[in-house]
Amino acid sequence: MNEKADMTIGNNSDKSCRILRVEKSSIYDGRGLRNVVFFKGCPMQCAWCSTPESQSFNAEIGIDLAKCINCGECAKACKKGALQLNGQPVLQRELCDGCFTCAEVCKKRAIKKYGLDVRTTQLASNLVKDEIFYFHSGGGVTLSGGEPCAQSESAAELLHELKKHGVHTSIETALCCSWENIKTLLPYLDCVLADIKHMDSDIHKRWTGFDNSTIIENIHQLDSSDYPFSFILRFPLIPDINDDDENLYALAALTRKLTKKLQSIEILPYHRLGSITYKYLGRDYRLEETSVSTVAHIEERVNYLRSCLPGVPVMA
Ligand code: SF4
Ligand code: SF4
């Protein structure tokens, strides 16, 4: 399937979106307990991404070879000839159309399904079923990914449906898309959690595949918006990539210009959850040699940023 063509999914009149999964009862993705809708597909390829199975806009499979018993049922079932048994299942991804027949026949559940096309109205009605739970926990629904703004029309429909039922709505976005896409969602959002990964555009591109010019422009646009959402800037703290004084000072300089809406900065310490998924996808994890920071190092970096930013809450 053509990757660029797939990026338009949901931006048509069929009111469907491609998601990875819905996770229930998260405490990490906005206020209260939240159901999180992970959209499939992101224009960026961050080296530290903890959900690499969300990056491709295509539906795809992952193979957990530790569970596989080499029975060959998946290869027999694959009509595209994408799977061959060669001591173990070997996948030619360019031939795979994401039909998931192989996952259905695998009795060992060694094949995982990544990607699901759903009607936005059906998804909304399923999410609304938990409205009592949102009410009592002060939570709601968060769109995450992948990049929800890359499927902006279907994401807007989903948010609109949720707002009709009074559900609190948030989005986690890397802002790596056009302002037009982002603007479509703002009338239906209570909170925007937006990432910035590195202040140096060349280094940003090296580690994410995307320079930061559009992202920084979008950050300024968000801060000057008249819509009443709350705005939180998030910064993944990655050892030896973006946690140096110079970069944190530059982050503080950007933040000082966000005087209208920005409420706080959230630091997201590096973790390695999800690194096994790169193996399922047959991809290399670029940060294989990177260790998780000590608590003391994270605290020291957060305190440094705070010292550059009096008056702006920095949370970790
Ligand atoms: S069907 Fe499952 S267990 Fe059998 S070879 Fe394929 S992945 Fe392995
Ligand atoms: S998802 Fe479908 S096309 Fe792809 S490997 Fe499995 S059976 Fe073959």
C-alpha cells in the first residue's frame, strides 16, 4: 500500500479512522482516569518511540518469535506469499496487505495485529459508555498515537461526538502536521498536550526524521489560540540526546515567549517500555545502548530547567 495515500485515511467522507488500540483507565495521559485512543500512523519516526507499532500508517503485523513453534500454519494461510517458513516465519512486508489471516490461524498467538479501521461514530458510542467512570474520576478521553492530527477530520468527528456527551477531551500530539489539521480539532478539545523533542532543527531531524520548524510554528499558533483549551508542553528527556544545558536553556527561551495559554511543562523521562516491539516488527531499536537515567539525574535536569524558567511550573 502507498504510505502517502494512506495518510489521508479519515480525511474523506467515510467517517472511519485507523487506530492501533484503545487503552482503558490510563493515569498518564491527562487528568483523572482516561480511555486513550491510539491512532495509527505518524509522520515522525522518533528513535525512542515507545509505540513503534503506531508509526506506520499501514495495518501491519508483528511476530513474537519466542512464542512461535514453527508449525508453518501462518505461511500456509497467507494468500499473498508474504510469509515463508525458513526455520522460523520470515515476513516480506512489502507483500503484506494487513489482512491478518495469519494472526487468526496462529494457535500460539505469536502474530500480533497492529491496525484497525473503525467508524468514528461507533468508536465514540463505545467510549461514551464509560461516561460515569469519567465523571467520578475527573477523567475523559485522550487521543494519542501515532499522530491523531494526521487523521484530523475523523479525529474531529470523534471529539465532536464526545463533546456532545460532555466528555472531557485531550490530545497528545507531536504537532508534526499542518496548522490546518490541528485547527480542525481545537473547538472540541479541553486540553492539548504537545511535544517538542529538540530545539536544534538538525538534531531534531536526525532523531525524529522531521525538522522542528513546523512544530515550533504550531506551538506559537496554539499559544495564541482563542479556544479555551488548556495547553501543556511536553518534553521527552532523552539521555545524551536532548538533556544538555544548551538544549534545556533553548527550551526555556521558547517557553518564555508562550505568554498567553501555556500552563506548564511536563518532563517525560526516557524509558525502554516498548523496545521489544521493534523486534516483533523486525526493526532495529536505535537506542539499544541508551540506559534509563537515574532519579537523581532527572531531578537535577528538571531543577536546571526550573532555574531557567521562574514562574512556569515544570512537572516531572
Ligand atoms: S502459525 Fe504461529 S506458531 Fe505457527 S509458524 Fe506461524 S507464527 Fe509460528
Ligand atoms: S497479514 Fe495477511 S498478507 Fe500479511 S502476512 Fe499475514 S496473512 Fe499474509
